[in-house]
Amino acid sequence: MEWTREEFAAAVTEHGRRMFRAARAVLDSDADAEDAVSQAVLQAWQSLDGLKNREAVRPWLVKIAVNCAYAQRRRQGRVVYLDDLPQEPAARETICHDGLWEAVCALPKDFLFLNYLRCHDDIGWGLNEDYGRALGIDPVAHKKYLYEFFEGSFPGSFARGERYNYNPATQDARTCGTTASLCGIEKAGFEHDPAAMERAVRFDLTLHAMMFMQTGLPLLYSGDELAQVNDYCYKDDPKKAEDSRYLHRGKFRWDLEDHAHDLSTPEGQVFCGLNALNALRKTNAAFCARADVWTLDTGDNGLLAIGRYFEGQKIIGIFNFTPWDKTVTFPHDPGEFADMLTGEPYILRDLTVPAYGFYYLEQSQS
């Protein structure tokens, strides 16, 4: 069915804010972003016959806006790299910068990323300080909070890690530790706290589920599949003792393999949970590299929602990065959805997402 001028105008009105935010993540000023969006609207109208699936209008418009923004930067004699884009801050009050997500989602399908939570190296808090200041965040105090939280010295922290390359003059530092320890599994196990362990495992799986939802190839750092915690033995080796990166470079714990299918253990819960996510990703078309990908407006800084669509399948991933249960409504996604892991039906109205939890929801076929 062909689009009418009124229908196209309504779509641009509905998604124009997203187009602007995605373009602004690439360009240097609001005025430049507005110019890019204007050009994108014109291009979209001229190529509207190429949009066969109305469900994909939002990512389609955002993609055109981002392409126009890149073209504008090239005309201005500037080249943009991913490192130049505003980076997502990890403030005490979690803030999901979905303008950056929209920009990445709108990159050409030939761009394929390798996605991982942890690797062999440290975590460098290379945040965009100007963007942080615009949010009212002191960049020095913010980085200090981050490395103190993830080393476990910040009051109320559940993480266990260590600093790397601390500079007392600038108060800058990096963070070391395994995914499991940074998510709280080590602390909960040491303190024999079942409630804290349940939350820590949930957070570990939520972060992996978010990674699996992204376009690209998900990678697991050795040991993460069995929730392997920090290895402090490196301190006994004089050649390694000064390098805290060996905290998460310990030998693989083959003894944990015995717990891989024991759901009474954190190792089994993480292993089986990751296998379930992997099975969904391998058997559902909407996870393919050619799928349309976009973010949804959750109305909450602590919630991230990502949509994927391909060949009639629509799925939405919702991720809660806060210690509180959150309620969300998606007014533009009516109908019934099903939890892809449990099969339980949901309506995306006043949906409660548990603290540090997530949903993979598939729209039911009518």
C-alpha cells in the first residue's frame, strides 16, 4: 500500500526527534543536525517507494538521517570516527544515551562489530568529558566514582575489582576484574548471601543479553561462560604482582565445569542462561546482521530498549541497569508479545522490568 503525504508527515513528526538525536551524535551543532534531518526528510520522501515494510519506518528514517549527517561532515572537511561520538556515561544515576545507539544501529549493514563485555585488558574510563559536563557531571569525580565502585571501595558497592595505572596527580585510573566479580558474584559468594547472588547472576545475564542484542558477533572472554571470579594468585608471582590485569587473566577453572548444568550454582545459572540466549540468537531471523535495529524511548534514564525486525519477526529487548524495579509502556507497539525464554505473554503497557533484569519479547503473529 502506497504512503500518502499525510501518513509520511505523521511518521516524520513521530520519529523526527530520534532522527535529530542520531544526527546530533555525529555532528557538532544543533544547526548542523537540523540541516541533516531536513535533507534526510527530503531523501526519504523521494525514495519512499523503496520502503516495503511499514514496521521499519523508524530505523529507515534514522538510518537516512545518520547517512546525511556523515555526508555533511565529509562536505565540511571533517572525518568522524566512533571514538569521536558522545560516549554513554555510567553515572550513579544511570543514563542511557540512545542517540549514540541510534547512530550505531543506523550504520551500513556491511559494518560488523565484535562485541564483548570483558577482554584480556583493563577497562579504561575514556568518557567524553564535555558531554558529561553538559549533563552536570564532574568528569574527575565521575571517573573516581566508577573505579571506586568497581574495586568495591565505594559505599554500597557489590563489585570486586582492582585499579590499574592509578595517577594520583589526575586521579585517573582504570579497572580490572572478571565480569562475574564486577557484577557481584564474588562478593555474594564470599558473604553467603543468596539474595545478593540471585541479583548478581541476573545482572551478569542482563549485560550479556544486551550484548547479544547488538548487531555483530558476540564474544565471550574465557571463564565468563562459567561465572569465573577474580584470581588473586598473580600477587604471588613477582613478575606479575605489579600488573593488576592478571586479576582477570587467571587460569581457566576446569573444576567449575562440573557445575555447568547445576542450576543450584551461579556457574550453572550463568552457563545455562548464556546457552539459552545463544540458542535464541541462532534460531531467530531477527538477530541476523541484515535486520533493522533501533532503540525505543523508554522514558527512563535507567532503561534501554532495542528493537529488531527481519522478515516478519519483530523482537524487543528491554534492559534495566538500576537496582530498582522499573515500569515501562511502549504506546506505539500494541498487541501481545511473548517472552522468548519462558513463553509467557505480555502487553507492553505498565510492564515491570526487575532490577538489573531484562526481557526478550517477540511480537505475537496475528
